[in-house]
Amino acid sequence: MSIPTLSTYIPTHAELQERTQQVFGRRPCRWQCKVAQAILKRQNDVVNTAPTGSGKTLTFWMPLLFRPTGTVIVITPLNILGSQNREQLARLGIWAISIDAQSATPESLQHIEEGRYRVVVVNPKVALRRKGAFERLWRSPAFTSRLISIIWDEAHCVSSGIKLLKFLVFFDKKSEAIAAADHLRSRLPREFHHKIVWFNSDNTQEFYAFGMGVDMRDIEIVVQWRTTCTLDALWQRFGRAARDPSLEAIVVLFVEARYFDDAKAIAAERTVEKKRKEARKAVERETSKRKHALESQADRRAKRAKTIEKVGDASDSNDGPDQGSPTVYEILRAVYRQSVQNCANKGKKASVEDLTPEMDNLVNACWREFKCYRAPIMAFYENDRISAAREECQPDGCSRCSPTNSPICCELCWNAQSTHTHQNPFRMLPTLDALPAQEPAGTHTSNIKKDYAFEPADIQLQDALHEFRNAKTIKLFGLPHLVEMGPTLVMGDDTLQRIIDCARVHKIDTTDALKRETKWARTLEFGAEILAIIHRYYPIPEPSQPAAAGSRKCSKCSSTTHISSNSLCPKYIKPASRKENAAPKPRCRSEIRLILYRRR
């Protein structure tokens, strides 16, 4: 039986049974064929529960017969099973290796990475240990691209739990730090609540300058909440990450929306319009008292022309020698120094509400020409001037004098690369692949009634959104993340409910409207899919057509020649007299009785 070379080929039940009978000498059952097909499709995680001795292990090896260059990883806490599997597969001509704490040698791992073994049976402590032997394999695309499946065998013997990365989040308000700690605890199982702690200088003076010099070497994530500090303070805080030279870390800066270029452009337009209105009012006031003007219109024009001529002469003067094209870092440094000089000349400090040029370039790097988050920092600290060929102080190199640069610069540079040798470290964050030149500006949200009864379409939309965010969570972060942490990293509950509130009144018809109404961080990434789901249950209404002449009908006699308030209607009732003290005209016998009864 010939095996198709197409790596996505899914064999039929008959092909699976025939091939398995030839190689393993056993004819698989129908449920075993279904499990093997599900593994080969690679669309979802597969949970296989079957009685003892029914043949679960055979489903591990059946996919190998249809992926000649693939590798299967079996993670089991029972080391004896690894030895048994290795011996059984060796008799069938399938090379396998069992990895435990003693056999996890560099030579064995190199052979695994090169693809010499079709099956790797490994203990979970070895496979998942931080900075362990397998960490290099999980980071190797050459190894992970050959994986057919990763199987957890005898999973009931493995204690469940969440492995939390050590992280730091810096706040400049104590109340925000306490609120954030409470929120993070609410997202974790109760047994992990004690791992989230908050602290500040009120606890102890040891934490007063935590971001300046505390040496915790295994911190892998550092987050700064809001741009409430200078670049010096920010870089000191980010410096708490990966103090161990053998580690790499991720730093994240959360920025207020008003500091982005698009929001500043909108604010600038409003400021200009406000100044225009004030100018018009001032002109109107001056016109009314023209006779009291202190100088003539001609004098004002001459003074304005003189000022413009003086500014033009200053801007056109460029007598310096040509020093060649400046680098990106030199251009950025010139802007920084000019800003400092301007503040010194004016004799005042920069406003706390305004970002300094270096922070502004960092925040808006994705819309600037250099498109790199590290470039503004390199320019500010003049790191580009450090000689790469300086003499090392140790014969075999010095990690302090010549630190190893991270192979990954920043998220912008990662997205700009066509090929990658590492797994995406920013996969937990909203993608910037589809980021336009300028994000759609979010304006005020609509005021929508929320106290309504759910209709069938609302329930169906809610179920579809739940299914969507569950599927995306599994795809981006895996099934264990969905089971333990939930799907809110993709879409929060408040965002989901806001989508339903707006969809039922047709407030979301474009991705811009979705961004404006929900402020969802993943709008650019998944906005089109959400719109398709919304329009499945709430289609875009057809534009209303103007009523044709003569199409109006009387609500009493259904005639098209008049309306109910017209005296031409045969059922028209003349309104009662509105004269003062006029007795009301009774319309029926029951009303007469009621009036007479009241008069008595």
C-alpha cells in the first residue's frame, strides 16, 4: 500500500485497518480509527477514554504509519512504560527513546532534534521543567514542525495545576495596585490566590525603591501600568526582568489612549476649532468698538509681515558643512535635545500631562518611520555609540562587558521579519500584523438601554460569541488555558455583553463601530469574524424607502384619501368643546350613568 506524500492526507478507516494490520499485526477497532483520524487532522485536542487493555496505546502509533517523517511525544509519569514502549517499537523497526532525569543528555537531545527517533517517551518533570533539558527542543522550529502529536498517557497520575510565570506590575497609585491584585486573584483558582501579592512603601521601606536595584533574577514579565513615569524610571523598572543572563523576558507598557497619535490629532482638531470660535467672537467684539482701536489695519499688516520675514530668514539659514545623512538615532537625539533646550529657554518644566519626546516616540513607534520600540531608547541612552569591537575583560568573554543581545528586538521588529527561528513570544498579546497606518479613532459610545428581556436571537448570538472566544482561546493558548483560566484573555464578559446590547439595536455594522462601541483590544485581529457572527442573527436592516404619494391610510376606515383626523372620514368624531366650564358631552349610556352618579 503506497502512502501519499501529502502531509495533510487523512486515511480512511479501511486504509487505517489495512496498514495497522500489516505493521502491528492487529486490526484496529472503529473507535481506534476515529482517534487516529482526529490526531492526523490536527484541528482540536483529542481526549481518549477507554477501558484498561482495550488498546489505547495502539492509537498513539497508528498516525506514524501515515507521516513517515513525523515524531510522536508521549508524556507519562510512569518511567517503566517508557522502557516497555521503546522495546516494543524497536521490534517493529520504529526507533524510540525513553527520556528521564538520567538519560536526558545533550547527545540524546541533539539526536531527538535531528529527527533520529520517531517516538520520544518522556517524564513530565523533564519535559516541562523550567530551564530544563527539553526547553531548547520546545523552542526549536525544526523539532516542533515534525510533531504529529503530544500525548499525555496515564494522565490521572499527574497532579493538575497552573504553572505561573513570575511577573511584576508597577503602578504609581496604591489604590490601583490593590485593585489589580484583587482582580488577578479573582481570575485564578483559590489555591493560587496567595501567589498574587501587592506591596508598597507603606508595608516596609525595603519596597520604597523596588524598581531601582532589587535583584530578583527569575522575573520573566514586567508590566508598567500607565505612562506616569519618565523614561529613566521606566527603564529601571523594565530592568527588573531577566536579571539572570540565561533567561529572556517580556516587558509591556500600558498607555492611556490620549497619548496615541490618532487621539492627539482629534484633540488638536478640537483645540483648533475652539480657538477659531474664540477668534470669531473676539473679532465681533473688536468690530463693535472699531473707533477705539489703538493701531490702524495697515500697521498690523506691516507688523505681521515683518514677523513672518524674520521667521523665514531663521529657518532658511543652513550654512553648516554637510556631515552626511544622519542616522535614525541621531535624528531622535536632536529632537530630544531641542525639546530640553526649549524648556530651558522658557524657564519652565514640561507639563506632567504631556509626554516627553522620547516617551512619545516609544508610545507611537508603530506609526513612526523607524517602527521599532527599542530605537527611541537606544537613541536616548546613546547605546548606538557603544563600540561593538571593545576589548573583553575575560579571555573567554564577559557577560557584563559584552552582554548577549536578545535575538528578538521587539514586537514591531518580530512582525516585520519574514522568517523566524523562535516561537512568537508575543502570542499572548493582540497581534499587530493587521495594524493600519492609523487605528480607527474611538469616539463616545452610544447610550443603549440595558434592562431588556433576552429574545431567541440574543441567546443564539450569546452562544455563538461564547463558542467563538472558546475556539480562539484554544487556538492561541491551548485547551489547558481555557479549562484553567477561561476565555476572557480573548474576549472579556463585559465586551461580550456590550456586543449583544449593541447588536440588537443595529449599532455595530462596521469594524470601526465595533471598536467605538466596545473598545475591544482585538478588534483589528478578529473584528471581521465578529461582524459575520452578528449579522448572522441581526442582519443589516434595509434602508427605509420614502412613502409614495397617497400611500397613507386612515386608521379608522382604511381609506387612502384622508386620515382619521379629517372630517371627510365617515367615522370622524368632532372634538369636544374646549370652552371654560362647558359640560362634557357624554358618548354612551355607561358614561351618562357615571356622571349622574357623581353628581348625586
